[in-house]
Amino acid sequence: MSLYGASTEYVLHSLLWLVGNPEPVSSLDLADLQNIPAAFVAKLLPRLEKAGLLEASEGLRGGYRLARPAEDISVLAVVDAVEGRKSLFNCQEIRGRCALFDERPPRWATQGVCGIHAVMLRAEQAMRQELARTSLADLARSVRDKAPLPFLGDAQSWFDERVQTRRTSKVRQRRRPDTP
């Protein structure tokens, strides 16, 4: 079981394409480029807009762009906007259920924070600190450092072509593997 799922992964990957791109990018284009479900992306990006991380514009040239510099957007802000604030651990207070307590746990058994819960709280705090410390710009830099330069140019050309297609009102067709 994972704490954060496909929603977080899809959004973070999509946001990487907005870093350094001043033009709005449609949710459909972000989804098509990455071969991820367009409806899913279209449902998630408004959460980021509501959280003040994205700005949306309408029309043929509309789409999403970062609402502030990528350096000022933490991974934690994105995760919280997409997933809501989730606890790493949900303590069930098992420590008070011991059969030897005959349904009346002594004070020492339930006093203070459960030791297991305390470990999980520290782990959650460490994870959230790391997510807060890492910006969208940091992520984008690591991806761009890894990708060959022609790939980044090809991606920008792909987005430019999509914008031109919308501007000229040509019908967009999703390329299928079974069509030539």
C-alpha cells in the first residue's frame, strides 16, 4: 500500500513540463505527451489552481501555467494540494487492548503518545521536511540534467505544434498504435 498514488505522480510529472514554460499548456496536451489519462489530469489540475499553484486561462490558447516561480513551489505543497494532508500512520491505540487489562487498561499503558505512534510521527515529519525542502525547480533540474538536449527541444516543438493546431482550429486526434 502506498501513501501517495498515481494522482501525485501524474501531477508532478505534468508540472515539470510547466517549469520554464511561460505559455499555458492544456491538460489534454500534458496527458497526451505522457500517455496518462486525460480525464484524470483534467480533474487534478484544478486542485492545484485552487491551492494557488497554477493559473488557468480559457480559449484555444488556454491551459495552465505556474502561478509562481518553480523555486517557490515545494513538492509538499503539490502533494498536499492533490492528496490533502494525509497522516502516515493512524494509531488504533492497541496498547490499551491487552487481554491482561480486562478491558480496563492501567494509566501507565495509555499515558502519553504511543511509542509506535511517536516513531511514525517522527518519520512523517522527516518525510514532510524533505518534500518541503525540494522545489519543483529542483525536480525539473534533475530531470533536465538527465535528458539529452534534443529531447527537450523535441518536447517543446511538440507543445508548439499542439498550440498551433488549436490556433488553426484543426481537430486534434490522439495517435493510436494501430493506425499508420
